[in-house]
Amino acid sequence: MKNRMKRISAVLMSCTMAISMSACGSSPESASDSVSTENDVSSESDVVTKDSGVVENDATAQSERDSGDKVITLWNGASQSPDKDVIEYMVNEFNNNTESGYTVENVIISGESYKEKLVVAMSAGECPDMYLHWSGGPMNEYIESGFAQPLDDLYEETGLIDEYMDGGLAQSTYDGKLYAVPVWNVSLSGILYNTEIFEKYGLEIPTTVSELESVCDILLENGVIPFALANAEKWTGSMFFMNLAARKGGLEPFQKAVAGTGTFEDECFVYAGEKIQEWVQKSYFPEGVNSLSENDSQSNQLMYQEKAAMKLTGSWDVGNYAADNMDFHDKIGWFPFPAVDGSDADTSIQIGTIGDEFISFNCTGEKLKAAFECATYLSSEGEKQLMAEASKITPTKDARDYVKDPIMLQVLTAAEKASAIQLWYDQYLPPAVAQVHLATCQEVFGMTMTPEEAAKEFQSAMEEYLADQE
């Protein structure tokens, strides 16, 4: 129990650090700081708990709760459409059709504090029965702390094992077992661009970084900001770092650094920082980029107003554009991040996720079976149609049968052709290391830390984490 709480306490500290370091914005998973709840969670200090005591999350206590409680509590941060619609559809379909005797209670906790509140609940032994998260390092911590159950048997019994893309199942797996169900979207990072601006200045889609720089220079000459970027939340700038590093050195340097057999001081990571600072000096990004908020849609406003021509972002923005401004959506195009000149790194590699968010389960027995039944509605016909209408790519093997948005079809093709899809660093890495990565990356954009200094601090955080695991 002490080891479990130590791990959860470490996650909680990282979540608190993330909030204090990015008071102006939120993580990529939190699109809004507004509150929209089925069960009201109305302030940043509120925490959803069943009682005020500390309850050990052992098998006996869990079994007692499962046997006497016919309400399954689901926590998520989907406060806005279309994500809210997807979760509500799943919950309503289950509640209206299940013969299990259970009912799912949908609790929406929006804003920056969702991760923190989830971990606080875990540390009090009051983790919800079902909860959404973002795979990677935090998911591993939840599993190691005993707040997620293996699902292999249920996947087999329901046939869900044959529904999902292999990449989505891989990101739902820990230590050879399935612990989660992918929720929505094949989300890859890539460059969305204004096709009319490109046509106006005779620009072609770049295939190398040097060609991309030529495009940026022409845009600047004509008074257009090359990249819309709001980096108060840090993860937005991290996309440039991840893509440049992967295009320079492939995935092996990152994998070795995480395993402790390599280092984040590798030349590919230093190169990424150097290129970012070169682009900052050339004014490829908006002025005051670290003070602009993605949560306040400041980068998208630059796109909508046609002050900026491109945005390196996740493919979820395609759906955002469709919901916000269909006329603008119809004039955008997409291309993957270009190759680094002279590098032999595999350019089919993509940065992103197959599933975007994932559901894990903190219950056992019949309650777990019922909760998993609820999650199976994510791959139902109606849900797939709903996701396609929202310009999402359901992470199921038959996604191409539903996707209609031409841009998302390009994204799906890139995902299908990818030799590997690297999960976002801030999700893949242990939470404490992820926060150091985000902080140092923002310092690089602010020209307040050299690429070498950032790489050294990144590596020190990784070494400290690995030493704690021994």
C-alpha cells in the first residue's frame, strides 16, 4: 500500500506542478476551463469523493463496494461538443439497454484540474469506477497503484479485441495486459495550412525542413506569420520539439533515453532546440508566443483572421474548425512534418495517439463486467457515425468506412502507413519527467535557456526518475 501511495503521490505532485507552472492555460487534454457537469464539480478546489475518510484500495474493500453499489461512476473532462456528445451517447445507450441492473453516472470535471482531482481521489482510496485518461506514464502509475483492472478476458468475451486498431490496443497495454479501452480519434500531429494563402503566393507543400523554411520566408516577406502558435500551455511548443527530434534521429534516441541506455543530450534533441530558437529569431512564430493561450483559442484566431498561414497541431483541430467555422475548414489542407535535410530517419514515423483518450476501470466482478459493457458502445455503429460527423477517426479497424472528411482521410492514411506512432512525450514519460520536458521546452522558445542547458536538465530529470525506481 505504501508503494502504491508513493507512486500516486508522485503523480499528484507532478499534476500540481503542471498547474502552477501553467496558470494561464491547461493541458492538451483540457479544452476549456469552464465547468459543465452532470454532478456539479464547481471549483478548482473541489474533489469528488464518496466520503472524507481514507480508504485503502485493497481487494476486500473493493469487493464490498462492488457488491452493494448498483451505480457505476464515470469521470471525464468532456465538457464540450463533440467530445461531450460521444460520452453522453455511450452512457445513454448503456443505461437504456443494459440488462445488468447497473446504471452509469456521468461526472464531467472540466478544466485544468481534472488530472489532479483524479489523483487526489485515488490517494484517498476513492477512485471512480471508470475514468478517462491519456495513456502513457500516468496510466502506468495508475495501474501500478492498483486503480485499473486487466481487461483481456472481457476483450475476448465481447469480441472487442477484433474491433480496435493494433496501435490503440498497444497504447491500452501495460506489461503485456490490456488495461484500457480507446475512446476517440486517431490524433496525429501535422501541419494544417491555409490553401488560399499558399495559392496566393505560389507556395507548394514542403517535403523537407529547408523547403519549409523557404515557405516561411516568403510568408514573412508578405506580412504573414508562418506558424500560429500559443505556447502558454507548453505542450503546443513541444510538438515542434518532438517532430524535429524524430525527423532528425528517428525514435531510437528517445527510446534509449527513456530506458537509461541513451541520453536526452543526444544530438537530435539539441538539434530540435537549436532549430526552434533559429525559428524564434526569424519570427516564424507570433510575438510573445509563450504568453498566448491555446485554451483561449488565440492560435486559431490567428488562423481564422488569416494573420497566420500554418499551424502544427493535432488532427483534432480539423473537427474544431468544422464546428467553429465550416467556411474556414473548407480552405485548409494538411501535410505531415517534413524531413530533416540529410537525415536518414524514417519519415513515415508519426507523433500522436491511436485513441486520444482511454477508459480504465477501478472495479471488479459484475460491476467491472457492466462497466466494460458500457465502454463497448464506443465501437457501436451509432457512435462511429457520430464521431465521423465530428471529423474524428474512430480507432477501430473499419474507420475508413466511416471517415468522410478529406483531411481526416489523409491523417488516417498517414497513420496506416506509419512504421511507428510515438505517443506525445508529455504523456509517454513519467509525469515528473514530462513536466521538466515541457518547462525546458518553453524556456527554449523564450530564449531563456540554451538547447544544451535544456537537454541537460531533461536528462537529469530522467536519471533521477530511473534512480528512484531501483
